[in-house]
Amino acid sequence: MIITFNKPLLIFGQDRKLKTLFSMAAFALIQCIACAPLSLAHDFSGYVAAEGRFFLHDPLYPGQKKNNASLAIQPEYYHEWENGSSFIFVPFARIDSADSERTHFDIRELNYLWLNDLWELRVGIGKVFWGVTEFVHLVDIINQTDLVEDIDGEDKLGQPMINLSIPRNWGVFDFFVLPYFRERTFPGREGRLRLNPVVDTDNAVYESADEEQHVDFALRYSHSIGNWDFGIYNFNGTGREPTLLSGLDENSQAILIPFYEQINQTGLDLQIVLGEWLWKLEALYRTGQGEAFFAAVGGFEYTFIGIAETHMDLGVLNEWAYDERGDKAATPFENDVMFGLRLTVNDAASSELLAWFSQDLKSSSHTIGLEASRRFGDNWRLSIEARALIDPPEDDLLYNIRDDDFMRLEMAYYF
């Protein structure tokens, strides 16, 4: 089989928005690093990965390729100073054989962390994750979703930020100033796992006249009390989840146009450990994106330790996701229940497996999935992912990808 790549890889110097992003972060970092103490240690690591995605059915839409292969690289440079302050740089790049939108470059992290006895200050491009649930990451809002990487919402674009963290024995306050907005990535016309019509990311529109230059703010308080861990936050700024508007491109073809509203969102994440039980909850209340609405996801994970008198652990997961918007929700999980089994082998190869099943409680639509990984030697890791969508109704978002059942194989070399 011969694989050809149709689009050259863009670097940040060739893309206006990424160039602006890099310049802003670099200026702030130079100011901070210039005042840093003598260096102590540095480390260079990362991975290179080859991936193949193989689809069970022929594509639904004209121009799509049936399968695709890609190469990805994510190096990481870390430098630490004598007082614990640190600098990190994590670029990411992928070249894809089928989807030109999936061929992309991003700066996942490029920031300086300044440690003080009373506070911590992070300046540059960073990644912040909030949340506790397994299947739906509801309250995570600081970083934008990199949807061309995977549809599970776990891959994120780097976010320019100034983050002041104040840790105390009664909790941690985090203040965020987010001076630049990152638009969500979407698969292109030739890619699989896309909506129909295709989302035109080149013509995004904004509620704010400042567009991507709008300055967003967030405040979060988190604390651990005994077996309880919780966080509560408020975010005010450009919503990460766009409303998709119908439109036409220059060739009068139907497209979807991302519209980014100004929102105010309050979120809560809560986790309780009770023996082998782990109870989880995420909830939010959002205004500014149509009518105000409430959404939540919660459930449990119970772990059987040392099953069948072995070193293996088996976790049983159950979660329920609810979105008050119902059929108007911009997510397929408006009233769904998810079940899963997580097998942790606890061997030298770090072998893991997660099998799951989700059911829409308003229709017959359901999804099954499998994720597994195993290390080979000291540097290689094989990952397998499979996903199948069964019987989605026409008014479901997943109806767009009803024939996109797939298996993904990735072999990564870590250095």
C-alpha cells in the first residue's frame, strides 16, 4: 500500500493565528525567564507515533476517503531552576493522508512557572483539565477541544493564559486571564467522523467585536476534605462550544458556520472515595448561549482488587449524562447512560483495557467502544481503539457519522 500526503504541514510562521499566539507567549516568557535564578536540571522527552484508522463501511459523503494513515510527533522540553520554578515547551504536529484539516501544528504548552512560598504564577501557553467523570468531560472549559484528533473530547489545543494559583491549607484559589481564543478544530470535507454539511472553520463568526482577541476570565476554588475532593468555578468569556449556523460557501455549497457566543458558566466537579467505591459528579449552569440551561453527568466506579487471585484489578463504571436543552443540545449526550469495564493488568508492560457501552434513553441509539494499550520494551507502546454506532435516529447528532464505525491502531515510540 502506498500512502500519499496531499497537504504540506503548516508551521506557526506560516499561519497568522498561530504566529500571533506564539509571539504573545514568547514575549511573556522572555520577561519571566530573564528574572529566573540559575538553572538546575533539564529534560528532553516526547514521542513519535504512526496511526492507521480503518473504517468498516464506505464513506457517506462525496470526496471522503475510506481509511487514513497519519504520523504525529510531540517532543517535550522541560527545564527547572533551583527554586523549583520551571519552563516547558511541548509542540505537536500531525500529517494525515486523507484529511487536510487533520494535518496541523499546535503548541500544546509553552510556559514559565514561577514558584513562590505563597503563590504560583504560570505565564504562556498551557493546558488545564477540570473534571472527574470518565465518558463525558462536561466542566472542562479552559482549553479548546482539538476535534480532528479524536471525537472523545480529550485532546486539547494549547491556551494562552496567565494563571495565578494561591494554595492554602483550606483550599486552592486559581485565577485565570485568557487573552486569546482558540477556535475548535473540525474534520474537513475529505475526513471521516465529520458533520454534514461540513463545518467551515475559515469563516467563524463571533458575538464579541473583539473576536479571538476577547479577554476571558475564570476563577476556581478547589479543596480536599477527607475522602472528598471538589472544585467550583466561574468562567466568563467566549464559549468553547460553538453554535453551528447553516450557510453557503463561495461555490453555493451548504456549510456549517461556527458561531462563538459570550457566555457565563458556573461549574462543579465532585469526587468521593469510599473504600472500593469512587463516586463522581460534574454539573454546570450556562447563560448566554440561547436560553440558560443546566447539565450534569455523574456515576460511580467500583474496583474489584486482585480478581481471580491475580494482580489484576477490574473496575465497573456507570454514569448518566443529562442536558436540559434536549434535542437542541450541541452534544449527543443529552440523556444517555454509560456502562464500562476497566481492566488494569498491573504488569511490567502497563497493559490496560476499557470496554464500554452507551445507550440513549430517548431512542434505540447506542454505541460500543474499546480502548486498550500495552508497552513493548522500554520505549514502544501499542494502542487500539474501536467504536461502533448502532441505530441513531435522524435527529441525533451522531446520525452524521452512522457509517463511520472504525478501528484505530497506533504504534508510538517514546524517547
